[in-house]
Amino acid sequence: MPRALLALLMLVALPLWAAEPKELTWPEMIPPDAPAQVPNMKPLHDLSQMSSTLSAESAPAAKQEMPNAPVVKALDGQRIRLPGYIVPLEVSEEGRTTEFLLVPYFGACIHVPPPPSNQIVHVKSEVGVKLDELYQPYWIEGAMQVKPSTSELADAGYQMEAEKIYVYELPE
């Protein structure tokens, strides 16, 4: 009888352990043996430049330098949690962004050349997210797919169906 109880507890507890996504960082999405990637543009952290950056929105999209960058195949199928900035591709009638590119820094794909494809995740979300500010980073959780995709803004090396989308806040 105790064995059956232990087996039952293992069956119940296993999904709880499996439910916690792996926290992924952007450098982990680049294979260790990949050639060095030197982006043309550094992330915009000086918010005093925000108005000039946002006014460039009507300018043509910048050309992506590494649209076929190598990816980490071992990430395929893993449930992950990744922070980043949302570049909207599709917005619902309710004003919710349901398809977007997740990128490691603000302004990527719109105002500066897109990062290499292994630093872009093409995300779809059934519910979507209401974006109030483009410079707000978010956590995205879901199963990662190592699968390329192409949009009008950039090529992505990864895809994901978002299970959760929530505001990224710095730890205090």
C-alpha cells in the first residue's frame, strides 16, 4: 500500500515540477561554436532619445545583417521564460497584439537594424497583450520551437506560442 501511495504522489507532483519553465537568456540562444555576432546598433537605454527614435517609425525598416544565424537546436520543445521587447506584427480589433517579434532590446526591427535571426522569436498569442508602451519589456512563457519564420520586419530563428505574457519588472 505505501508503494501505491508513493507512486500516486509522484504522478501528481511530476506535472508541478514539469510546469516550471526554464528561464532563458538571449546569449543562450546562440550556439557556443557560432561565429561572433557584432550588431550594428547598441540597445537604446537613454530615454531622452525616445522622441527621435519614435519619430523614425515612419522610416523604412533597416536591413537585417544575419537573417540565417545559427540556432541552438536543443531548445526545440523546451518550455521557457524569456524577457524581451515586443515588436507588433498583428493587432486584434480589440487592440491586443496577437502576433509579434520578441527581441532583446528596444527599437530592434523598427528603428535600428534587426538583430541576428537567432536573437528574434516570432510569437503568436491567442489572447494577445495590450501594449501601452513599446519600451516596456515583457516576460514571455511557452514552448520554444527552433523553426525559422519570415515577416516584413525580420527573419526569426525561433517561434513560440505564448502561454503567458506579463510585464518584466527589475528585482529590487
